[in-house]
Amino acid sequence: MITCKDFLRELSDYLDDATDPALRAELERHINECPNCWVICDTTRKTIQVFRGMDLHPLPEKVHQKLMDALARKAQERAQKNGAAGLNQG
Ligand SMILES: [Zn+2]
């Protein structure tokens, strides 16, 4: 029989699929019978999914392209300035 304390201790393993099937079944039965742990489990799972989603999409393609354009322009401006300065100095 699993208590809330047991469940919370195993929660991160449970969400990582790291528990063995027997324990997993026990944990799932506890969630079905205990609304408190169900809410905690559901909230934690969603939080983890949000963080993992961010990892999968680090930078939208458009933002990346804009950054690269800005960097290229900066480099070009600097090169032109350096060239002009060189001419002025003779
Ligand atoms: Zn519980």
C-alpha cells in the first residue's frame, strides 16, 4: 500500500518513466484514489513538459535569421569604417 509520502518520493522517477512496472502500477492506483496526489502529479508533469518544449525549440527560425542579418550588417559597417579610416590616413 502506497502512502502520499511514498508517492511524492517516487514522483520524479514516475514522470521520468524510471520506476519499475510493479511500482508504477501502485503509483497509478494511488493517483486514482488520491485527488491531492493526482493534482500534484498533473501539475508537475505539465511543468516538465513546458520546460522540455522550450528545449526542443530554442530559437524560432525568423529570430535566428534576424540575428544573423544584424550581425552581418554590423560586421560590414565596421569593415567600411576601418576602410575609410585607412584612406584618411593616407
Ligand atoms: Zn496521495
